[in-house]
Amino acid sequence: MAAFLERLFRLQEHKTTAKTEIIAGLTTFAAMSYILVVNPSILSASGMPIEGLITVTALAACVGTLLMAFMTNYPIALAPGMGLNAFFAFTICITREIPWDAALGIVFWNGILFLLLSLMGIRKKIAQSIPHALKIGVQCGIGLFIAFIGLKNAGVIIDNPATLVSLGDLSSPVPLLALIGIVVTIILVARNITGAILLSVILLTVIGIFIPVADGSLTPIPEAILGAPESISTTFFAMDIMYPLTHFATTWDLIFALLFVNMFDTIGTLIGVSRKANLLDKNDELPKMGQAMTADATASVAGAVLGTSPVTSYVESASGVSAGGRTGMTSVVVGLCFILALFLTPVMKIIPIVATTPALVMVGIFMMESFRQLDFDDLPSVATATVALLAMPLTFSISEGIALGFITYVGVSLGMGKYKQISIVTYLMALVFLLRYLLDLK
């Protein structure tokens, strides 16, 4: 077995051992396993039947992570992406009123385009042509949007006919529990506790047992601890791949937005985690970036087939790298853990939605960290990032934030006489988005 693992993962070459890789894999899984609970709760808002979504999430994560392991030998795990799942449910399905099976078709074509761009080597050119400020604004905006959804789900933020939104009733046990959970989660993360987000979900779930609601307690007692995984028959191959083609005029921007977010989220995660694992070459580039992007894109296509939003690389992989993970063996362990976790489905099904609020807020906080990369002496850049950041939660749409970000960047840059620094791609996207608004092509 030792010789087989050595041939497969080149452990000695990467100065690691099988024991270290196993510990690293368990660490990464603990850090990102909250997605098994959070992803189904978000996707179900789109109208998707929640039965089977835990299985879908685990299978998509396993497939994507194993693809990354064997195509690159990198210690990077994948799962349905936070932000991408919110875009799927709240922008595509709720705001645009597109059926969830058609939305899966949009995810499918997004994955196909992502795969083609990766195989053709065009990805890098596109990535370099997009303004850095817009990338930051989009990432931060998605973080703010995710946190907003979490607070809304728990009743901390509620709708108000006079002010659009207002503070909920904090004397009520559910919003109060959410706020306590947020504080506890931040403390655990700040203290570098392994699996901090997962621990907060478990804590709030246990507390929920003692909180009465109309039909019992907030957290019902599970009928069993272990059980067989739920069937995915309602979502497997349920995607309507023809919908984006027959409704291209109203879906092209959604496909582009998914592609934009998926691409830059993946690149940022791959570079960040790889730098921590010392996988970058002397030119500060990832040697197998093409294979990694291909694995990511293929995982998104597989996710659409299974019935979930785009699958992407997880920054939580850095926790496993910190524990010593250096090869794809770490990723294999993560993938196997996702499969084993399926047998805890009866327990995961009783987790109340309020228990996911700290996870959503914490992910939002993580994504907001990149705002410090902006040069605050460069007003056009700050303005672009801020417009994109604010537009996403306020319009309840990630695609609108991206569109307004492009328009703002080009408009301000032209007004400043910096027309030469604008790429053709950025000019084109700003023009297309502007025409979409002027002609009301939604």
C-alpha cells in the first residue's frame, strides 16, 4: 500500500507522509463540511425539492475533489460554491423567475464554456483583461450578499414597507440565537479552532432542541443517527439544457456572470492555497493551472448533471495545507469523507436554518477581506468596487452588481481620460450591459 501511494502521489518528493495527508484531509473536510447543510438550504429557496440535496452536494463535492486530486495532485478540495449557490437560487430563480431545471441548464452551459476556455488557454487572457478593482468589488459584494441572506433567513433583518429593510425582533429566540451564533463563530475562527463553522452549526442545532416553536422544538429529535443516503432521482439529469439556447436574450448575462464569478473565484483560491503550500514556481505561477481549471470546469458540468449550482475550489483547503497537506492524497481523503458523511443524513436534516446563519455571515466576512487590496488613493478603482459591492445585496442580484461595476469603471475611466487602460473586453462588456439597461433586455 505504501509503495502504491508513493507512486500515485509522490509523497517523498513533496516531503510529506500518508499520515500527514490523512490528517490534512480530515482538517479540510472539517473546515468545509458546513456546505452539506448550507447548500441544500440555499438551493431549496429556488423551488428545488430539498429531498436528496444533501446527497447531491456530497456527490458533487466528492467528484470535483477527486478530479482535482488525480488531474493535478494538489491538496485542493471542491464543492458547490458559496455565492454561486446564492446566485443560482436568488438571482436566477427568484429574481429572474427562471425554473430551477432551466437554471441547471444555465449552470451546465457555464461549465461547458469554462471548460472550453480552459482547454483553449483563453482563460488567462480574459482574466488579465478584467479590471482588478472590479474583481475585488465582485468578491466583496458576493460576501455581503451571502451575509445579508443569512441575516434575513434568521429574522435578524426583515422587510419594511417604509424603509425596505429594518431590524427584526431581537427579543425573539431565533434572531437572538443567530446573533449569539455569529459571535461564537467569530471567536472560534479568530482562535483558529479547526472546524469552527461546523462547530457553531452543531452548537446552535443542539440549543435549538430547547427552543419551543409552534409544532414542537426548533430542532426536532432525529428518528435515527445513521441512515442511507437520500435518492437524487428528482434532480439527476433534470437540467433543461435547451432553455438557455431558446432564451438566450434573457439568459446570456446570467451565463456570463456565472462564468465571471466562477473563473475568478477559482483562480484566486488556487493561487492563494497553492502559495501557502509552496506549489508555485519561480515566476509565482501554478505549474498545473490549466489542469486545475479543467478539473474545476468539469466538476461544474458534473454538478449540473447531479443537480446543483457550480462546483468550485474551496479556500478552506488552506486549513489542510496548514496541517501539512501537500498532495492529492489530502483531496482523496476529503472526497471519501463527503461520501461517509452521507450516512449521517438523518442528523443533518434536522439542522434548523438559523444554524446556518453564522456560516453565511462568516463566509461573507472572509470574502470582504480582499477589499483591503484596493488602493484608496485611486478613486476610480474604489468607486468601481464600491458600486459592485453595494449593488449586489441592494438589488438582490449578483449579475446586476457585475453589470453596474463594468459600466462604472468604463464611465469613470473615460471621464478621467484613461481610455487607453481599458481593455477591449471591458469596453465590450460595459457597452453590452449598458444597452441591456437602455433597451430593457431582461
